[in-house]
Amino acid sequence: MKNCNPLFIPFSFLLVITFFISSGFAARTDETENDIISGITGLLLRNSISTQPNRPPYTPAVPVPADGSTDISIESVLYWFCYDPDSDAVTYDIFFAKDTPSLTVPVAVDITGFTYDPGTLQEDSVYYWQVVATDEHGSSTAGPVWSFTTGLANQAIVVDHRHTDISQIPDQWLAKARQLAVHYAHTSHGSQVLSGLEWLEGEDASKRSTSLRAAVW
């Protein structure tokens, strides 16, 4: 903790300073008036300025995933935000557990950033977590206990220009996609879509059933 007792300059001390100035500084011919004033000012400041008491960090907040959120990825990383009112250095202890809000043992200590990776989580499970912030003077502030629920790992598969392994797509999805019916109406880029649909219609009908209903202006 920082020293919170202000120092007091008694009147007698000021008298001694005044006498010292008149008898000592004045006798030194090599001292200028500015030197004397600077010396007095520095001495008074060193003995009169009191220090403020240390304040603990603010409560950790803004959790990601959000408190109470559902259908969260099993590969999620935890984020939060916190700062110290005195601009002290702050470290964080992380408490994390599945199925219980009783958090007693930290899974990580002395983290200096605002993130923690718990690793791959279990599907369809409830997780609880808490962040405790501690400043460089040992003052701590515990955040609330947050929770979130994970979803299913294979709930959806995204296939776009970044994904080329179409073997991951279930057969039943492909069967449903073969019944595709597309209506496309746009003032530009229509020829690209039409070319692709015409190619699909030219394929083996036993494999695909594609209805081409497109219009281009």
C-alpha cells in the first residue's frame, strides 16, 4: 500500500528555515537569489506533498463470450477489459470450470493481457469463469462469475472460396442441393451465373436436377 499519511511542517521548522536563509545563504556571496528561492521551494515541496492512498483495479468487465450466451464455439478464446485508476501495472488470475459456478482454483495466474485460451471445449456444455485483477501493490478486485454454453462442433460447415475440401459435406446435404432451383435477377454479372447453371443442366440428370430460371437485363 502507498503511504497515506500526509507530512506536516510545524511552524518552528519554518522559523528554522527562515533563520537558516538569513544567516547562511545570505552570507554566501556566490549564491544568487534564484538559487536560494529554488532551494527553499524544493525543500518545502519534499516535506509538504502528501501521497494518495493506493486504489485497487476496477472490476473486470466486457466479457467475451458474453455472460449467459449460448451456441458458443468449442474453440472460443476468453476476452475481458480492465484498468487501474492509478495507472498501476495489473495482472490477472483466471478461474474457469465446467458445470459449476464454484470457482476456487485458478487455471492461470499473472496474465498481463486481456485474453485467455482455455483450449478445445466440450460440446453442449456450460462453462463458468471469473477474472481477478491485482495491481503492483497487491490490491485485488474480483470480477463477477460469468457463464456461457457451447454449441455442437459440426452444427454447420461453411464452404466458400477459402474451403476446397468438399468431402466434409454430408451426402444428405449434397442430395438436397441437387434439387436446387435458382432464380437470378440482376443488371450485371448475369452471364457468369447463367454459364454455371447451364453447365449444371448439361450434366447427367440422374446426378443433378437443376431448374434454370434466370433473367438478365
